[in-house]
Amino acid sequence: MAYQLFTFGEELPGKLKKLKLRWSQKDVQTTWSTSNSTGLNTDTSFYKILRQMFGFDTEKAINIATEPNLVVTEVYNLVENRTEQIALSDRKSDGLFKVREMNEKGALLPYGANRKGTVLKACLLGHYLAQGDSELIAVVNDLKPLVQLEPDADDWDDPLMLEVLGKKLCLLTNNLYYHYKSATGTMQAKTEDFRQSTLKKVTENTALKPWFNPVKFLGQTAKTAPKQEKIKKGQYFFNPNRKLTAYEEMLVPTMPDTYVDTELVKTILLDLFHSTMFKKPIRNILFTGIAGSGKTTLAMSIAEKIGLPHKIFTCGPDTDGFGLIGQLLPNTRKAVEKVSNICKKIGLPTFEDVENDFEGAYEKLFGKKPTVYNSPSDCYNEISRRCMEENSSLSSDFVFVKSPIIEALENGWVIEIQEPTIIKRETVLEELNALLEYGDTAVITLPTGEVIRRHPDAVVIFTTNLGYAGCKSLQQAVLSRVDERYDLQLPTTKELVKRCISNTGFPNEQMLTTMVNCCHKVAQYCGDHDITDGICGPRELDNWAKKAMLLSMRWEELEVTEECVIASAFPTMLSKATQVYEDLEDILTGAFYTYYEAHKVQEAKELYEAGKV
């Protein structure tokens, strides 16, 4: 049985009737074309095939699955909930198809002469997609947002939209047409029937890899790997008798549906939960890793799974011991004026004096010059203390505000202490040593005299970037109180691509994979050449992807082009990899040119320097 595979020139419905169906080779060039023809025609049925393949059609779905040497395609009737047509392609022999229809009872019938070859064309498409044809993969990705639009959509009133759709469909048609013709030397697809036993053998083949998330496959549920159960919110709640307040419930994180629990999350959750059996359970964790490696996201996920509020305290170079605990502040402007008057009366520097001349104010208060371990907070606290001693009634004009650390430890929440290694004074964190303990000794007294005891459910998570400018090692007395430490590695290329698509909706996975590899190359080049004043990590990748999408809209492109990607790299990724202009030139030559052509990069650089990107 022979079947005419391609049908050219058929009109599409709605506003797509205006679609141009014949293009010159100058407008549409396919790497598979060997013809000297002056024009290329379009098989418009691929518009419908792609709509069904991507799940945009409400009546039918086209499902494709592959194994090393086989492509299997079906047309699934969503209204009747059954398979209508099946085609098989043996990848070892180009152009040989086996095709059958399936009736309502699941019996196979000969492929009818009245059929338009939809399942055969879809199988041909899957055949060459599975072989990794880069031109074909790119044009299919480009067509996805276009075929999602209904034929009567207002977007098609724009002639440019119609032109882009027409060219892309023509390119797809002729890629397959010449690709197939080159492989087989014939215009007709060789087709033959196959038996029920062949279908049974295929459906039982566990090596099949479904494409495009099929609704059903060959009359039954697609054989995919068992779905891992998502860990539920509060699944590892420590104390079943504890009830959170409405305010606390609001502070428990909720991770997005796209977030996938890692093995590390599960490991830590099990340790936190099961270590309750010990007198001193595991409650203090340290995460180290480069910026963007997911430390805070991991901390939030842990808080969600144990069902406790999550608070953050970010350290700075001048963070002192008092600042870790809280702040003693005048509670009104009138109180500030009272403090200033008392300071002038007894010869103390005011808060304003400390701001203007910290060293002079410190020496006046303490009779000695400050060291590198002192900060303005020492002065503020001393001024407040002496003023209250001078006028006891002034105490009512001050309020002590507990830090997020004290608030979380007291109430039994998860506190994430960010960047503790950046604090200048290494001994500052020792102020928390008592509260990093567990049990009767986990007690601290606030300046107000209030005694704070660590709640048994409280979890402390330190997150820090080691190896960056200004970062030191964690002080040993604090490190000894950390129960477990994990050094977070960057996700794999595949994981980064998946995460970036989830975060940004970037439409082209192949293009994004190149961007990920480019980021890795830039980061590696900087490390190998001691360029240490910048950063190139996952956040830079996300910003690069977002900028490329925004730039494509501004330039009125229908898809993110390589020119958009190259230009967007300058303000988002390359300019953050280093802050030295000469080093940027070296990064371009030594890393960026590996993935993008030099003349295109230089054109983009000129646009960036002119403020046009």
C-alpha cells in the first residue's frame, strides 16, 4: 500500500485564510533542500498537527513516544476517549511506516484511503525530531506560541504575524519534505499494516519515552516512571499537640508547585524529625555555597515541610552582639529630644554626635579609642543606659525591639541567619552561643531583664557564601554548635534549564541550554584567571533570560532571537562577571566567543554602551 504523504496548498480556516502558502528559497531556506526550485510550498496540515501535538486542540491529541530504534505515534480522540489511528516508524530504515486505524472496540483496521495522513505526518515529524535535527527542533519550538492562537484570534490582523507563521510553516514542511526525500528517494511514504501482536509488544515496551506529555498512549495510560509523591506542607511537624496561631500560619512558607524536593531536603527533614528521640536533637544547620545555589530556597522548603514560620536575619560587616538580640530605641520623637537634653546636661554625646563622629563619641563615652570590633551600636546602647540611670522615668520612653533571631528562637520557628561570616568581629556570634544550645542551658537575658528560653521546636539555619570578598570562616565556637553542615553545589545544566524555565517562562529550551553552558564557561574562565570581583551564577542566568524576553518584545520580535540573547547578556551577566573593563574584554575573547559569533557580540556591545539595550 502506498500513500501520498504531503498535500500542498490547502486553506486554513478563519483569518488564516490570508496565509501565504508559497515562499521563495530566499525567504525560506532549509538545510535539507537540494532543489533549484524558485519556490517552496506549504502543507498547512502541520498547523493542525502541531496544535494537537502541543495540547491546544480540544477535540484530538497527537501523542509521540520513542525508543532507541522506534517511533510510535497515535491520534487520540479526546471527545470519545479512545485511540483512532496508530503509526510506527522504524528509525533504522528511513521512510518505512506501519499504520492502522482502531475502532471503538480497540480492534485494528486497515488505514482508510479517505484519511489525510495526519498520523503518518506526525510520525515523520517525531522520526526526525528523535534523531535530533537541530533545524527541525528550533522551528517546532518557534511555532509553539503561534499555533496556540486560534484561527480567528485578533493577533492575525497583524500582517507581520501572518508572515512569520507562513515562513515557519513553510520551513517545517520543506525540512521534512527534503529530509524525507533525501533519505528515501521517493515522494511516497512506504506503509504497511501490522498485527495486534505488534501493538501489544510495543505497549509492553518499558523503554518507550513519551514526548509532549500524552493524555493517553496506545489506548492506555502512558508508561512513565513512577511519580514521586510531593512532601506535604507540615508533613514533618515536630509536635502534633502544638497549634499555631493565625499569625504563625501566615509565616509558614508555601513553595510553588514547580519546586521539586531534592534528596537533600528529604535527608535533612528526616534528621530533624527523627532526632527528636535524642535529648539534644538536630536543630542547627549550616548551608554554604555560591550565590544562587539555592540556600535560602532550601531553608524555606524545610520550614514549609516542618510546618513552622520562617524568619530571616541578614548580617552585615558592622553587625554587633546587641544587634543580634534587638534594639533599644526611643519610642517617640519627643523621647529623642528628651535623650538629647539629658546628654547635653550630663556631658554625653548625642545620637546625632555618634552619627557625625563615631570615634570621638566613643572615646568620650568609654575613655578610649574604638577598636575594629566596636560599632555605633555600642555608643547608642551606652547612651540609652546612662540616660535612664540619670532619669529613671525615661525608661518608659524607650522600647526594646526583639530581633527576628530572638523572636524565632523564643516562639519555636525557623530562623535563617544569612551571611554570618561577613561580620567583622568574629566573636559577635558568640552572643548567641547559649541559644544555640538545647534544653535548660539555652537561656539568654535581654537588656530589659527579660529571660528568653529557646523553644524546643526552634530551628537555626545559617546560610553563607564562602570564598567571596569579605567572607571569613565561621567562628569555631559557633561552628561546634552546628549539628550538620552541607556545601551546596550548583544544579546540573538540565536542572538549571528546568529551573530557569520555571522562573521566567523562557520559550526556547535549546537556546537556554546554550546560555547555561555559556554561564558555566564564563564562571570557569573567571576562576582560572583570578577574576574575583564579580559573580556569574543562577541569578545572573535568570536575569539574562528575562532581559532577552523583554528585549525581544521591545524589538517586536515574535520569538527570542540570538541577537536578543547576545545583547541581553551585557547588562545582566557579563557586566556582573567582572567590574573591570579590561577583564570583560578577556572574558568575551576567552569564554563568550565560544558560543556566540564575535561580530554579533561586538554589535551588541556597541548597543549596550550606547544605552540601547
